[in-house]
Amino acid sequence: MNQPAPVITARRLARTFQTRTGRVEAVRGIDVDVQTGEIIGLLGPNGAGKTTTVRMLTTLLAPTAGDATIAGHDLRHDPRGVRSRIGYVAQGGSTSDESLVLEEIILQARLFGIGKARAKANATALLPSLDLDGLEHRPCRQLSGGQRRRVDIALGLVHQPHIIFLDEPTSGLDPQSRANLWEHIRKLRTDGVTVVLSTHYLDEADALCDRLLVMDHGTIVADGTPDELKRRISGDIVTVEIDTTAMAGSGDTASSRSDRAASSPESARSTPGTDATVRAARQAVDVRSVLVERNRVHVTVEHGDQAVVPILRALDGAGIAPSALTVKRPSLDDVFLSLTGRSLRDSDENRDRGRAGGMTSEPETGTPAVSHP
Amino acid sequence: MHMIHETRLIFWSHLRANLRNPAWAVIMLMQPLLYLVLFGPLLENLGGAYADGSDPWLVFTPGMVLMIALFGSAFAGFGLVAELRSGVVERQRVTPASRNALLLGRVAKDMTVLVAQAVVLIGIAIAAFGVRPDPLGMVATLALVALVGVAFASASYALALKTRSEDGMASTLNSLTVPLLLLSGILLPMTLAPGWLEALSRINPLSHTVDAVRAMFASRFDTAEVVTGTLVTLAFAVVLGYVGTRTFQRENA
Ligand SMILES: Nc1ncnc2c1ncn2[C@@H]1O[C@H](COP(=O)(O)OP(=O)(O)OP(=O)(O)O)[C@@H](O)[C@H]1O
Ligand SMILES: [Mg+2]
């Protein structure tokens, strides 16, 4: 397979800040390759170096070491060439209180060398798709936080760049606006636009990005598709729920077991039959770890979808009739936790509720509430 | 040329913002206007000491015009601090627009506003106090006002990029503008000063501008003052304009 040349290449890109209290190594020599038309997510907790990376790639911050090429233009030697190819939405906003929405968006397009008529056409076409119609002539101070954020986004997109850097574009947006923006970004991809987006919202990274670069302490600690990352870290979790009444009297009192002794509690007492279930699952498939929680057995396997049938057969053979069987991908939070030792959700405040496939980490971190009789 | 086009874009954008919200421009005009109205009349009775026998208003009015030029432009950087904080500058820096244009568009706007304020001030002086400046001298004065505006606005923007805070700006500006004002002879001519003070005032480029403007207001064009003042002002504008553009190019906003 011959891949097209990457549209963004960075080699050993680094940035150190000198502060009163000492040196801060914000980005420590990262390598990045982005292909045309990819949506790349920079995922990481506060202070990971996402903004610093994006600001270097957009020519706003001079790297202290390393090189990068964007759309064929060298970051150091041809910053103007780089700028003419990119769009950028800053994390901290980009509007002044007094500027008028439409006027400012047109100005931004024109600074990219776009003629008056086309700038106006682009701007007016963009406003409805970002739900900003009707606000054209308002000063930005009269907008709500989310509306103002969407103006930032319009300012970054109005000149129709082929490479777009979005630094936490959805912070402060309500779920509806967020979904709209995701839709917009996906549409851009179908037009061949390359998007680099930083976020610490896992659902966003999961739903939107083709590939994730997980950053922590200024380095890239993992690189892969959301699915790859999730699989690599934890595998899938198959949960077998046993009908306790049906099993009554037939079993012993087993304690839960785990192959990852260090990471899961061993003390739980479980429902009769769970031990047999664990044995059956182990016979049927390659089990990475097991966690027992009352009448539920969580089995971590490489490929959940391929494990279901063998496990069912083995259970059947052992005379166990599960009342429910579910397969779940581990969430990106599990991935994140295992990579960085920190949960992203701590910094998410209340944003992360109800995300799709939102199973909390089981074998890794789970401390299921196991009560003693 | 790209740069001129981009300068115009920034210029118009800022001028429109200024017209939408003219309060600042009016406030900046108030100070010299108050001096003109509440301080100027005192000079009429000073007699020869103040204006060497000529009309004191012909001496005082050009001073007030330069006062606008000094304060109006020296405080321009405050607006830039706000723009830096709100991310506007960064947003413009990520465009391929010339860094010089981003500065010059703003400076050109300040220049325009200054000239408009100067016209208003001179108009009031003519109407209310019967000042009769030389028409050509008045036009030349406006040109020098524009140059002073370029100099101080550029310096002020450079300062804003360096300090990035209103507090840092305010302390530096206060410690600079007051000595500049006192050592320029804007309020009272330096001919009243003792030798050492007058010598000190010669270091201040503005003192030469003031002399030139006063001479031109009184139709004395073929004097050394006019030549020196014009050249000094021009050089001042070029040097500080250069400092400003260098800072704008270098600073990673
Ligand atoms: N101008 C600066 N001077 C000194 N240190 C800085 C500067 N900018 C960033 N840093 C430091 O660099 C590190 C990385 O910051 P950066 O803004 O890139 O993080 P981030 O991943 O974008 O975080 P967040 O999710 O909070 O936006 C942090 O430790 C930060 O304190
Ligand atoms: Mg950031």
C-alpha cells in the first residue's frame, strides 16, 4: 500500500517555557503524522501540551526544537505559506466585545486574501450551519457563551481551509450545538479537509476522530484509532448474568478470581454458579481477566463479539442458563486511566454524562459494591 | 500590494469600531479642550512673558493640538492589550496577512482619529477664542500631529505586546508621558525656563515639534524651527514606527 504523503509531519517538535519558577517542558519532542482527510484527536488532561502543540503547528509559537511541515510548507522557513493553508480555532476564544459578528467573520476571510463578495458569501453561508443566523449584526458581547464559541468556529472556517486546527472547539457548547458541530466536522472530512482537534471529552474523541494521539506531560503516550486504543488497553468485556433462583442450591460459595491480582479485589463473595461460569468461560475463550460481582461475571477478552457464541456454548455444556449476556467495549476513560494513571473524567465536570457505550471500567479499576451477607 | 490591502482592511475594521463607540475619542478630546477653555484665558493676561507680544492663543492652541497627539496615541496600546487578551490578535496572526499591516492598520486608524480630534479642537479655538492660524500652517500642523501619532501609537503598541497588561502599561506610560509633556513646552513655552531646564527639554523630540507647529501657526515658515521640528518629528515617527513593526513581527502573540 502506498499511502499519500502526510499533510502534517512533525519531528521531535518541542517547546520549553521559561517561567519565574523554572523551566516548563510543555511539549517534549513529539512526532506527528497526519494524512489528508483524517480527523485527528489530541486527547489529554489539563496541561498535557495540546494547546502548545497546536500553537506550534499554527505558527503562533516558535518551537524550541524540532521541525514540522504543513501542507508542504516548512513551519520555520515558510510560516506565511503554512498560514495560508490552515484554519485555527483557539481554545480561549477570538472575539472582542465590540466587534459585530458578520463583519468580523468577513474581515477574517479577507485577511486570508479572499475577495469581498466571496468573503461575504462564505460568511453568510456559514452562519446558519452554526446556528448563528439572526445574530449577524450583534456585537459579540451580546452573545451567549455558546453562541460566541460558535462565532470563534465560524472565524476559523470561513476561508474554507484544507487543514483545520480546533482547540477544544466544543467547550461551552450545549449537547445540541455540540452534535451540530460534530456533524459539520464530519461533512468537512467528506470534502477532504484534514482536522486536528484537541479535546478532553472522551465521547467527542470517540465519536468524531479517526485517530487519537493521547498526550500526557508533553509526550504522546498512545496513537491509534479509538477502537485500537480501547482494544489494546483492555479488550472487550463480556458480562454474564446468572439467574440466581434457578441456580439455587446447586453451587458452592466461590470467591471471585482475577488474573490481574493487583488490580481487582479478591475478597468478594459471589452467588452460587459464578465459579462454574468462570470455569466455562476460561475453557471457551482466551480470558484476560475476570471480575465477579454478585450474580454477574465480567470476563475481559480480546474480541467480545467473537467470544459470545463459544461462551454461550460452554455455559450450556455446564448446565448454566445465563439470564443476560452483554458485550461492551471499555470506554476511552479506561484507556486513558491505564495510560496516564489518571482519569479524564475528573476534569470533565458534568460533561461526560450519558455517553455512548459508557461502561465504567471493570477489571481495571472497578471496585464493585460487593456486600457481605 | 498585499500589505497595503491588508492595512486597509485592519484600518477600516478599527475605524468602524471606533465610530460605533466614539466615547473614547470624545474623552481623549476632553482634556485638551478643558485646558483650552479653562486654562487658556489665563494666558491672555500674562502679556509679553508668555507669547512675546503676539497673540497668546496662537501659541497655546498648537500646544493643545500636540497634547491630543501625545495622549491620544500614547494610550492606544490599552486597546491592544484588550485585543491580545480576547484572542483577536492571535486570530489575525494566524492569517497570512503581513505582520506590518496588522500594526499599521491600527496606527493609521489612530492617526485618523487624532487628526479629526485636532480639527475639532482648532475649530473650537477659532470659533470661541478668535484664533486666526495661518491656513497652510494649520494643514502642516495636522501633518505633524499625524506623525507624532504614528510615533507614539507604534511605541504604545510595542509596549502593549511586551507588557500584555493594563497595569504594566499604565505605570510605564505615566512615568513617560508626564515628563514628555512638561519638557515639551506644550503648556508654557520653554523660553520661560532656566537654562538647564531648556537644555533638558531639547532632548525631548516633542519640544521641537511644538516649536515648529507654533511657528507655522503664526505663518513663520522660513525658520530653522520649522525645518528642525519637521525633521525631528519625521525621524521620531520612523524610529518608533520601526520599533513597533519589529516588535509585532517578533512577538509571538
Ligand atoms: N506561556 C506559557 N508560559 C509558561 N508555561 C506555559 C505557557 N503556556 C503553557 N505552559 C505550560 O505548558 C504546559 C502545557 O500547556 P498546554 O496549554 O499546552 O496544555 P493543554 O494540554 O492545552 O491543557 P488544557 O487541557 O488545560 O487546555 C502546562 O504545564 C502549562 O502550564
Ligand atoms: Mg489547551
